[in-house]
Amino acid sequence: MTLTRVGAGLWQVVLTALWLGATVLFAAAVAPAAFAALPTRTLAGDLVGRVLPVVFWSGMALFAAVVLLGVRTDAQSRLKPRILAAALGGASCMIAQLVVDSWIERVRGRIHGPVDALAVTDPLRIAFGQLHALSVVLLGVAMVCAAVVLGVAVRDLHSAP
């Protein structure tokens, strides 16, 4: 069975829409709800910390699929915005999961008790806050990249012969 450019584009739209929808739900509803509903920020952070790897690993898989589908079905696709956005989105997910997460765990390992119990000026709390912010930025970059992939893929489908 041969995969056509239109077929690859449809797969890119479906997969990207699913991942982006799940990620928006997580960022806009699940994470804030966990911090609002659970009795401690530590529990909420633990819950969110268990979901984030799923988001980042699935993002890496999604963006790799977008690149592979694009390259496989279109020899000129390497420099197209969809492929570049997918490469950047995949890199963002990879850095967040494989680098930043390990740094966060290293800092957490040095903190005895809840992060909120540390003084605002404590270097470990500051480091944790900066790493958390970096993780959020990387997730945001991946989400913007997914939106670009989705928008360009839909546009390309509408202009396909």
C-alpha cells in the first residue's frame, strides 16, 4: 500500500489535532484543577509530574511521525514550515523530558520536604522555579509548533489536487 501526500497530510492532521487537544486539556484544565482541588501543592505537583512524561513522550512520537510522513511522501518537504515546526516541537519535547525533567528531579532530591516550605530566597527553590518555568516554556513551544503543523497541514490539504 502506497501512502500518498494527501493520506500523509490526513494522518498529520488527525495525530496533531489529537495531541494538541490533549495537551491543551492538560495545560488549561487538568494541571490547574490539580493545584486547586488537591490538599497540597506537593500532591498536585506529583500528579502533574506523572502526566507530563506522557505528554512529552507522545509529543516526541507525534513530531517524529509528522517529519517521517512528510519526508516519505514529499522529497521537497525537508524545508517546509510543517517539517521545521515538527522538528522544533520534537526537540522541545525531548529537551523538556530528557534534560529539564532530570534537572528538576535532581533539585527535588536535594529538597527535604515540600518546595513551598523553602524560603523564597532559597537557591533550591529558585532553581526549581526556573526549571519549572523552562519546562512550561518548552511545552508552550511544542504546542505552538503543533498548531503550526496543524494549520499548514490543513491548508495543504485544501490546496491538494
